[in-house]
Amino acid sequence: MISKSNGGFTAELRALDMFGVSMAAIGDLDGDNVTELAVGAWGDDEGGGNAGAVYVLFLRPTGMVRTFHKIPHARANLYDSWGTGIAALGDADDDGVPDMAVGGGYADPNKAGNLD
């Protein structure tokens, strides 16, 4: 089990970050023959209130977290809830690196299609 207090995961989390709302095994990113895990936290506030984030967990063969990389929603609107869904895509662009798709749970209809 990986959580705020278990599994070697050391990120600072708040109760409302909703870490673990989505997960996907995304492939071996660092060449150590251990599959990495992407974990959504749609309530993360780094990019704005509940903008969301995805954590890429680099795992040990035991399943414990060796290290992690946080990807906050960079172009967020308030309550985008980015990270509510994650899907592994394999190497979609043939660059030798596994890819993933990340979804959000809220969109402001007044800003649909607007990345500003």
C-alpha cells in the first residue's frame, strides 16, 4: 500500500488532495525493469484551487516508492480537477518513452477550448 505514511512515499499531501483517485501502470520510464505508477490527485492546489496533479512514482522491485515526480496542472483553471483519470498509452509517439493521458473532472463551459 502506498499512502502519505506508507510505502516510501514522502510527498506533502493534504487530506483534500485526493491522492489515489486514479492510477495507471505506465511502463518502465527509467530502464530499471520496474514499471512506474502514475497516481492522480485531483484536489491538489499547486496550479490553483483544486487544479489537480499527477504523481509519477518510480518504484522498487518490492513495490515501495524509490522516488517520485509531481506534475501539477500547469494551465489550470480553478477546479479543473486534473488527474481524475489516467490511462497508459504505451509509446504513442514512437519516441521510445511510454506515454499517458490525463483527464480532468470539471470544465467551465464558458472557457471550453480556451487554454488561456
